[in-house]
Amino acid sequence: MEGIEYIYELCEALPRSGPGDNVYTRHAFASIPYAPPHPFILDIGCGQGMQTIELARISNGKIIALDNHQAFLDILMEQAKKHEVEKNIIPKNMSMLDMDFKKETFDIIWSEGALYFMGFQNGLKRCHQLLKDKGYLAVTELVYTVPHPPKAVIEYLTSEYPDIRNIETNIKTIDKEGFNLISNFTLPESAWLNRYYLPMEKELPRLNKKYQENEIALAVFEGFTNEVNMYRKNSNYYGYEFFVMQKK
């Protein structure tokens, strides 16, 4: 992917690589009715690991933090040491597309803002294979939050994520792929702004100046600026939905 190094440089300077916050991680985890006392957890696409650290704090489990960008894993483990949970986290540099874990390995699989790399339905299929019987899956997924969003919003979002659907369609997919939905809720605007877009807007001027002669980098940063502006104008039409489910 052209310009991926500039995406990484920007995201490494942010608290997280997508919408979310610890309060919503806790809320989703609290909706799991019978979590094991010491669950074995896989965090797919953990990024800088804000949610990984929170899971380590509240689950009393062992977590494999999976990401294919080593700098994210380094940031995660540095923060884990500060929060004294590094013994609960095993960093693993691997693409989610290449996961080689044995079937029925994990009690819980977690993925905030990352499963879309596999596509929602394909991601559910893969997680179903890796979960133990009656295991739990918690994911956030980009969705339309209204029945008929404006054409401009549909065109923009489908160009970025062709797999985007509405909440009801995703709930049907969850059932089809062998899960019972436990709970779902939409992340509020604050989850997009406080830990993601506002820090991003502070970093972009610095990076635009640093790479002012680099057309590829500038195009990448312009894309992020357009993304922020699109959300600010159209947040009533789309968002991230947190889905918590159990393997049937």
C-alpha cells in the first residue's frame, strides 16, 4: 500500500488507531455474562493497545496482542509496563490474515476497529473457528446508523470500506455465522473525537510541515483530514457499533 509508512507515523503519535475509549471497552466486557475467571484472550489488530491494557486490568486473563506493525507492539508493551500488566500480555507480530492458532483456542476474542481488514463476515467465520465452545467475541464495526444515508456519504464510505452495512444486516450475519448476539451499542461522537480525531488534528500540521515536499505523504494526510471533516458533517449517518456475541 503506497504511503503506509506515513499512516503508521501518524498513528504511532495517537492514543489509538481508531474510535473508542476505555469506558466502552469496560462496558462491552461487563456485558459478557459468564467470563472465565482467568480467560485466554486474543486481541486482533491491537494497534497501540489501549484496549488491550484495559482488558488486562479488568479480565485477570492472559492476552495475545496481535498486530503486524512492530512499533505498535513496542508502544503497547511500554504502556503495559507503566500499568504493571505486562505479564498478562503476549505481543505477537502477525497479520490477522495469517493467524495460525489451533481451533478452539480462546475463551474471548476482541477486536476494536480492526476486523474490517478481513471483512465482517469473513472475520466472524475465522473467529468462530478459534473460539472455544460457548466462547465470546467482541468487535466494533463501521455501520450505517440510519436506513437511508445521503448518497455522498454512501459513496465516500463504500470507497473506503465496501463491506459496510447497517446494524440490522450485521446482526443477521452474526446469527448466520453461528453466534448469539448478547449486546450491541453505538459508540458516541466522543469516542471518535477524544482519543482519535482531536489528537490527529493536533499532529497533522506537524507532519504536513515535515513532509511538505513529499506528494505521497501529503496525499495521505489530506485523506485523513477529509475523513475527519466527513465525520464532523455526517456523524448522524454512520458510526462504530460494538457487538458482543457468544459462539452457539
